[in-house]
Amino acid sequence: MPVCKECDDEVDTLVRVKVAGKVLKLCEDCADRAREEAEIAGEAESAMQGMMGYKGRR
């Protein structure tokens, strides 16, 4: 049985998720949570750059 790297539970299948430039093999629940956290972090960074008037590429 494969083991999730995030929660250390044995699961039937692992899902590959790319988070912060790294590919992780996680269970479905941890993969969904990681995607949501990455999306929120991206939106927060965009909002901060907007407030600071950042016009560069990212």
C-alpha cells in the first residue's frame, strides 16, 4: 500500500500534485488541500503586488 507523504496514511492511490515547483505524491484529501493553499498564496501575492504598484513580470 502506498503512503501519503503529507499525512502518513496508507491509501489505495496517490495523486501527483505540483506545489511550489515540486511534484508531490499525496492522497486525494491532501492534494485538494495543497491545491487550495497554493491558489490562496498566489492570490495573496498578487494582491500585495497590486497594493505596492509592482509592474514587473512574475
